[in-house]
Amino acid sequence: MVSPPDCLQLLPQPLVNSSIPSVERPDLAGTPPAWPRWCQGPTGSGKTAWLIQQLVDWAGAATETSLTMGQRVLVLAANGDNRLRLSDRLAALPQANLPVATTTPTGFIQEEVTLFWPLLVPYLGPLPQFPLRLRPENEQELATYLWQSPLLEGRLQVEGWLPAQTVRRSLDFLQMAAAAAIPAEDLRVLLPEGMPPGFAAETTWRDLAEALVSWRDWCLQHSLLTYGVMTELYWRHLLPQPLYQEKLLARYGALGLDDLDEYPAVTAQWVQLFIDQQRPVAITWNPQGKVRLGVGADPDRLETLRSQCPVVETLPPSPDNLAFAWADTLVEWVSDPLAAPTPVPCLETIQTTSRGELLRRTAERIGTAIAAGQVAPSEVAIIGPGLDEIARYTLVEILSRQGLPVASLNDQRPLIHSPLVRALLTLATLVYPGLGPLTDPDGVAEMLVVLSQTPQAPEQGPWYETVQIDPVRAELLVDHCFEPRLSQPALLPVERFDRWDRLGHKATAAYSRLCQWIAQQQEQQQQRLIPGVVSFLDRAIQAFYGGGYHLPPDQLTALRELMETAQHYWSVEDRLRQRGNLTGEECAPGTSRPTALERFIRLLRQGTVTANPSPAESLDPTQRGITIATVFQYRLQRLRHRWHFWLDAGSPRWLTGTDNLFGFPLFLASYQGRPWRLEEIEAMHRDRLERILRDLLARASERVVLCHSDLAVSGQEQTGPLLTLVSAYPQVEET
């Protein structure tokens, strides 16, 4: 374990310093100051429009002293996609006198910590450097190596958890504690007293807490920032400083927060600063939201700010969605299955025995409705409590065969699922020495097929139809021309294959060009003419994928994410090398750490790094075709469609959910200093289900189709809370 630095101390400073002068801001039409302002209402009631109008009216009615030179209005959104949409709406306003900065809570904290890093230097190690953010995959890998000894000894092991799960969930504890403004040192008491019995002994939880404190201190010593570390730095050491408070208020004259119910509890601290200094603050709140409860948000803590708002507006529900007429009825019926059924014309069902048949029937029902002109592809959403890869693939395949565009929302598949990425990793094992154990014949055969494809313009047809080495020829080449060696696997000349004439001219030429390219890279690598692995990957993409410009969007995004991951990975490596590197002795006595490239390849092959297709496509999924999303993803993105297809309507996941982080109740304001009781968890599940039903119905304007199969993927019978709805409404007849 790394001992914490002596300089890291919690300073008992007040949040708001009395030396900062309170600035009186003019309000609307000469009325008395009435800030902060709070607006709440159900989904679709116009809260975001209210927020924008409040800021515009304030800026328009105020005198020229309302915003000093260089000041802006700080507007926060729950996540990045919502921030972009909110920013577009603000940019489209005709008023030019409203300078606005939009961000998210996490983005705000990261920007402030980076901008005011010199103020944090006293709380860092002896040689602080400019901060470098750790991505989750780097965080997981480095923590695993630092904790390797106690993990192997079992001191950090929780029964039933794999070592990777232990590391990930422990790091989540640190992140949730920071988001809740709880010092990391308090985990030594919080985890043993709050964890249910049966998982691990109290000593194990205390050891995990000690490991997390040591991990945080190690990150600070190397100026490496995870989300948890930077959040704790912000609320614990930066925000209490009078100089920072003065600069923050000088930069931002007003504050707007959209969907505050999705924010972490730490947000209340800088909101309180603006309130205490009598700055205009406008807040929107969705009682049916709280999507991020369980993954870092604490709505109960933030809702306490409403008591300080002299203006509280409640917007009526919009009549343009299904929730307006039917939400109360359906929620009552789900809560009380014995209640008398009420005909709901907007509901119908698709019921099958097996899930495979359900996926087919659902896709065919969508295709039939679109062909009949009842609905457009962009007006349809398929939503489920948990969508596995098989379900996504099956739906996309069937719908695509019908010529229908499909947008799989946030389909973050591991990078290693992309054959283009796998081929590049295999190519690296043939160029760089010492990677023989990572090379296998099947991977080399796949590489030959993938790298022999010639990219071409879209009007000439799909790029993958130009393959020059087919799988059969690739297997022949591997059988006769691939020499596996631990030190340096090699592709031998094609003449080593006695019947190489059977390969054909195209395959032979493509193989020879590949061998020649590998030999050139090996020579340049030995002469240190290649700056690094990132440059090598870029060369390979340019040479074999034509720069990626003619690739499908998902493959192009995978290559972009690969390059971004590699660049960040070696930035961290350079930082550790400058500070003495992470040696084998820090990991386990008598062992040495593998090379950076070997660790990078293993990291990707574990599926830790994922790619999100959205950077290569439209930001608005409704403009890309039929939307496929989980309930969590759909609600988080604030989407709306005419037709909903609720997949796996009989699944118990509608009640229990799958997105909560382990142990999240310990970090809520409602935590009572003991393990949560079963009845409390059940009440939380019921409240969550009601919010989901009301929220989803408010996001559908015409029809909801409940898609149910008697058997789940595992073959077990479905017994979820929506079965009462499924059994009560007519089934769509199969055509």
C-alpha cells in the first residue's frame, strides 16, 4: 500500500466566505428580488422552455450592470447529449445579450479543477504536475496492479465477486462518496456499518476503504484524476477557498439548472454559493425523472433547495401524450392487479411463447405498420428494461432486411468486437517483439482477410466486397506460412507453400504487400523511426483502411475510439515513467510488469473499452430511424416517439432494474446508518416503477405495444409487474 501524503488534510473552512460582497441584481420590472426560482412539472410540460425564458427575461429586463464585462450565465444539463440540445436552443434565441456557458455537473467540476489547479497544489504530492484525467479503463487497470497483493491474499476479496468486480465496485464506492460530499476516510466506518451481512466480514470492508484512500493518495501524488478524485478535490479543497469563490462569482452572473433531479448531491454546494450571494438561480425539477438515482444522483438531497425558493411554479401536464389521459389508470392497475380493468385504446400486445419468436413478431409488426403508412421509422422506439446483444442484433437484422433504418442508442459494444480493431492488434504482435503469446493462428487468418480488403467510394458498393484474401486462402496461408514464435511471430514468404499457385494472383499479391509492409515497420521500429504505438496504428489505418473515410459509421467510430484510447493510454504511461513508473515491486514482490503494448492489447481483449457510434452519426437518434434503447438510456436522453414497443413486458427487471451501482443507498441523504431493510428496498422499487410508467407514457404520443414472451432468454417463466397489463389487452394478430 502507498502511504497517504502528509499534506493531504481536510481543512475546516466555511463553504461561503463572508468577505465576498453580496451584489444586488436587478429583477424583472422593478419587482422585489425573487430568486432562486423553482419550476416543477411532469415530463413534457415545458420546464426547459421555462428555464430558458427565465434567463432571457432576466437579461432583458435587467440593467447593463447585471452582467459585468466577461461574465456569462452558467447553464447545466444532466448529461452531454442533453447539454448539446440545450446549447442549440440557447444559440437559436434572437436575443444577443445573453452570453451563456453550458456544461454538465461532471464537466463543470473537471473544468474548475483544471483551471484552478494552482490553488490545489498544497494538497498534492511533493512534485505536482499538470493534471491528467484517467479514463475508466486506466483507472481499473492501475488500481488492479496497485491492489494485486491484497487481492491475491484475499484481504480485499468479497465472496462471489471476481477480482475485476471487486476493483470496479470499490472504485464506484469512491466515486459515489465524492459525489455525495463524503470524505474518502469516512468509508472506513460507512462500509462496515451499511453493508448487508453475508457479503464479507467487517475487516474486509475496512481493508477496501483503506485501499481506496491509498489509491486516491497515489493518484494525487502523480496528478492523475479520476471522476471520484477530482470531485473530492473540488468540494473539499477548492470550493471552500475564498479566492476561488470570488473568481467563480466574477465569471458567472447567474445560474440555470435543468432537471436538477438527475444531479449528484455535491451540486448543492455551489448552487448554495450562488443563492447566498443573491445571484439569479433558475431550477427545473421533474418528479417523474430521477433516472440517475442509484448511479450517482441524490434527488432527496437536492430537493431540499426548494425550501429556499420564494418562487415555486408547477406546470400542468401536456395533453399531447398518453400519460395525460391514461397514466393514473395504468399505474393504479399495475399497483393493484385486482382493480377492475379499464379499456385503454392506445394499448395492444404481442404475446409469444419464446423470446426468439417475440423478436421476430415485433420486427414484423413494425415493418407492417411502416409499410401501411401508419407511422414513420423515426417515430418508432423499441424499449426494454435490459437489451442483450442477441436481441439488438436480431432486431437490427430483421428490420434492416426490410430496408428500414435502425438506430441502436448507445450500443456500447467492446472495441474488440470490431474485426478491424482485432486485425490491428494482431498486426502489432507481428511488428513489435515479445508478443508471441498474444498471437494465435485464427487471429492471423482473420487479419489476412480484413487487411486485404481495399476501401473504395460508397457509390462503388460496400467496401468489404473487395476482399482479396478469402477465409479459405487465409487458412491455407496460416497453415503453411505462419511461424508462431514467443519472441517474434512471423509471416514467411508465400513460396513456403508448395502449392502457392493455388492462391491466385490477387491473394498472392495482397499477402506479399502485407509481408513487405510488416518488414518495413519492423526495420523502422528497430531504428526507432516510429515515434510510438499510436503512430504505428495510424500508419496501419492509413495503409489498409484508407484512413477509414469510406467505412460504415460503426466501424469508423471503433477506429476513432481505438486511437483515442491509445493516445490516452500512452499519455498515462509517459506520466508514470516521468514519476518513476509503476514498477513490478509496487504490484507484487518478485514479479515484473508486462510491457505497455502487451497490457494495452490484453486490456482491449478483455472488453473493457467500448465504442459509442454516436460521434459518427447524427446526435439526434430520432433522425436516424427506428430507435432501440434500454429504459435507462431512453429516459436519460429525453426522447419522444409516436409509437412505443415495450420489449420483455413480463420481465421482473421493470421493477428491480439493472443499472444501479452496488451499495448506492449508503451514499444517499436518506441513509440511516444501518443496512437497508427489505421493505425499504421494495418501496424504492415500487416508486421507481411508477416513475418509469409515467415518464415513458409521457414520451409516447399515440400507441404503446406490450411485447411479451412466456419464457425469458434463460428459459424461465416471466413474472414481472406488467403482466396484468399484458393479459388485459388484445393481442395483435399475426399476419
